[in-house]
Amino acid sequence: MMASLKPAETAESFEEELQAILRPVRPSRKFVQTVRQRIHFTPPVRLAVKPPESRRYLLILGGVLSVSLLLITTVRAVFYLVNRSRV
């Protein structure tokens, strides 16, 4: 039965059913004032927070240690290869 109806007819009948079931409600003044204040109130603009300085120093320290370990490993590998070719 619903398949034979046009979409506009089903929407109209649905709207009529909703109007019959739902009744308008008048909101309280306090609720309206609260909503108005929230709408008119603009929150302060906050920029992205910088990470703490200690985090920055830890990242720098980690980078320096990583580079130094890589350098030490490379030097040891070169010495190993040079000494191995002499024997």
C-alpha cells in the first residue's frame, strides 16, 4: 500500500500524524535566557599550547645521544674493517 503512494503524499501524511501527536511546548524564561547567553557569548580564542621546555630539552638530548651512538658505531666498524685487512 505504501509503495503506490508518491513520496510527497507520504511526507504530508507523516507531517499530519506528527502534528496530531506532538503539541508545542513553551520553554521557561530561564532556559531561553541561558540559551541566548550561550549563543551570544563568544569563547576566548586560544592558540595551540607550546610543549613544556623540559620536553624540548629531552628531545634535543635524545637526538644528540642517537647521533653520537651512530657515530661511535660507524667509527668502530671502520676500525674493525681496517684492522681485519692488515691481518
